[in-house]
Amino acid sequence: MSQVNITWEGKMKFVGADDSGNKVSMDAAPIYGGENQGVRPMELMLMSLGGCTGIELGHILNKMRIVYDRLDIEVSGNRVEEHPKVFSNIHVVYRLSGENIPADKVNKALQMAEQVYCSASNMIKKVAEITYSIEINGIVHKYEEN
């Protein structure tokens, strides 16, 4: 069982901690009484998606012996206008750099990461459409799903 603890630190600031002691500050926008002293919870969900798929992608690429110098992930999402303002669609871009990175292998690794191993993507895609793209050394490669 996973468990986190959330502590209120005044106004609209909360700090979440996992069972290893890692912490994340969350806060609301000033319009809601916050002071911008932390990540908004919905942005944290986008970070979770990027982090989860990134960890899985990196792990799979390492197992495939694909060497890369850099892996950056950009996640953007659109929310519906009515409450609850859930994400309707999310786009994730994986930017890799390095020599001799085969796009087809990165595509296969991403398929495995997002469709099989990443719990966050498999949970979020039940609510929002998630699309993906891959950039290797600045060249865009279309992500091909199974």
C-alpha cells in the first residue's frame, strides 16, 4: 500500500511527504488565497505523468543499451471549463540528445513505458486523452502506438 501525508502550513500551502521523507510543496494561486509557494496539485499530476513515463522510458532504454546524453520531458494539458476542471487532453514530448539514438527503438521503449509499465499514464488515460511525441537531436519523430 502506498501512503503519503499532507501537512497544512498556513493559508493555502500544503506539504506532501512520502514514506521515504521526500517532500513536495503545494500552494494555490493568490486569487484563491495562496502565495505561489508550491506547485499546483493539477500541475503536479502532469509532473507525475512525465516523471513516471520518463523513469520507465529511461529504464527500458538502459536495458536496450541505448546511450543518450540528455532526456527532457515537456508535459502540457488542457482542462475542461466546468468543475471539476479535469484534464481533457495531455501532450507529452520526450527530447533526447546523443549520438546514434535509433528512433524506432525509442518508439518501442516508449510504447512499453506508457502502455504497460507506467501506472500514472494508465490511470490518467482513463480520464484524458494522452498523446506523445519524440524528438531526437532536435528532429521530431512521430510516435507510433501499437
